[in-house]
Amino acid sequence: MSCGQHFKVAIIGGGPAGIGVAVGLAKRGIGPVVLIERRAEVGGTPMGYRKKPGGVPTFVEWTRGRVVFGEELAGRMAKRLAKTDTTIRLSAQVTQIDPAEKRLTLLWPEGVCDVTADAVVLAAGAREQTPAEKGWLAGARTARVGFTRHITGWLDGHGLLPARKPVVVGSDLIAYSAAAKLRAAGSDKPVMIDRRRSPSAGLFERLFFRRWTRPDWSGDVTAAGIKGDRSAAGVQSSDGQDWHGDGVMICGELVPNTELALLGGLAVELPSRQLQLARGQALSEPGWFAAGNVLGGFHGAQWCYFNGRQAARRVANFLE
């Protein structure tokens, strides 16, 4: 990819939503298209959940009616992408955008490069809230304090158990998934705490993960802090209740990755960081669209893929 190259469509993000956009555009004969992904492979977060004996499948593949490992689901999506003529740029980070000119500034292994497009799709996904964003959890980020994505790296990337006695902060589907993965890897029964009175994960989701774990639940925690100076030693509430452990995993409650939109001046609601949509999946600037979890809320990988396909249709209508 040469600097100054122009594309019909540029897609920011190579996860399920970005792949869905690229596949949808290819089926409509729209090109050239470039997909920009900051990781070294496409597939996004699901690709990091490797299939292995004794592992925990956590991704619902609705079209096949089963629960699979993220690597399986994302791998099938990546194969569809490989059949298109999409230009794929890996290990490339979009550092700046110009919404009016539809110009993207990329930092990638060959240096800094600008590209332009007739339309741009933001498919950058979402991330978990930090303790400060949660508003009820204080304390330093010491050793053995991590997010769900770190659990995958520790377990699958390095074969390490991050905590023998984990304290899981959060109670949604992501938190139960993290607790199950830790238990399956050899941890003791996890402790789960949240400010909610009852877990936010649905009954069916909790029943599914009972195969691996039934966390010790504590709800209605209004204020708490992470204990430990150099390494996490658990969590203590403002009323003195202690949850001892040797690792704290902060899970769930996703926030859209809308930093680029904010920097570029696209309309974003604060403090929720939700993109303001003009109509459908179109953003405040003509020719800009969004797909997947960057739209806000939490959705599974296959939903994000089909939402990307839907965004491709909207982009095609714009380009006509």
C-alpha cells in the first residue's frame, strides 16, 4: 500500500464487524477496499480464544445452533474474507482522521502513511471499563490486576494461571466467562462481586457456565478498593467486607472505542462515549459509518459480523 493511495472504502478494524463489512462490499462488487487492523491477524478478540482440550467455549454461533471457541468462529469469518480482493493491512494503527476529506493517518511497520476513501467504516469494537470509569472501584493497577483480554493472553499465550484465588469484578456474560476459564485452568472457586444486587448475566448464561464454575457471589457493593501494594491481595469494601485473593480480574461493562471519532470531531455523546448516528449506521459526517460493538452495548461476534454486512449495504447505497 503506497502513501496517498485512494480506496473506494476504508474499514477501521479487522474483527467480526470489519470482516462482515468487507465481505458484504465484495458481494456487491465494490472496490478497491482496504481493511486496517492493529493486531497481527484478523478476527479481533474472538481469535484470541484458542480451541484446546479442557477449554471453555463461549461464543454462540447462532447459524449452527451451538457454542464454539472464538478461534473457530473467527477463523470461518477470516476464510470468507480471504476469498475477497480486500487489501488487508495488519499491525497498522490509525492515529488520526480527517472526516471531511475522509483521510486516515496510519502508523504501520513501514512508517507513517495517509490514505483516503470515498467512504469509511468505523469497526473498532469496544473495551472493558477501567475502575475509574466504573465509579465504585478504587485502587492501583498492581501486579495480578487485569482485564478479561489479559486472561486470554496469560492462559493461552503463555500457559500461566494468573491467580489461584481470583476475585472477579463484574457479573455479566463476560465476567462469568472469565470465571469459568480461570476455574477450568485450575484456579480455586472464584469470588464474584458487583454493585448490582443480583448478577447481570441472564439465567441461561449462568446455567451454561455452571459446568465449570459457580462463583461465590457478593452483590450490592457500593464502594470498594483493590488491596495490595505490589500485587493484588483481593478487594475490600468501604464497610470493611473483605474478599481475599491473589488476583483481581476486572470484567465486562463495555465502552465503545470511539477515541478516533472524538479526535476527529465526529459527534459522540459524553460521558457514555456512544456515537451519535445520523440515520441507521451513518455517523454525523457524510460518508462515515459504524458497525459492531463500537455502536455501543454488548453483542456477540456473529451479531457483529452480520451487522457489518448490514453496514456494507448502507455504504453501497451511499456510493450509488
